[in-house]
Amino acid sequence: MCTNRYYWDRHVVKIFFISCVLPLFLALPSLVFTVLTEFHIYQNSVSRERITN
């Protein structure tokens, strides 16, 4: 397999792209929750709901 075919083969590029993006996509909800908790945005909204109910 020559290097030109290896770098431009769409199947190889697609697998490489998915393997790079998938971990980021899976880590995104955890990262968002951590940031919201760190800045007390999520905790404040939850405690307001408990107080009003």
C-alpha cells in the first residue's frame, strides 16, 4: 500500500476521525456537568426546586 493511498483512503480517514471524535463526544456530558457544578449553576437550580416544592 503506497503512502498516497493510505492518507487519502476515505475509509481509513473516516475510522481515524471517528476514533478521535468519539471519546470527546462521550466525555462532553461529564465535562458539562462538572463545569456547571463547579460554578454552582446546577446546584443552585436544584436547591431552588427543593425549596419551592
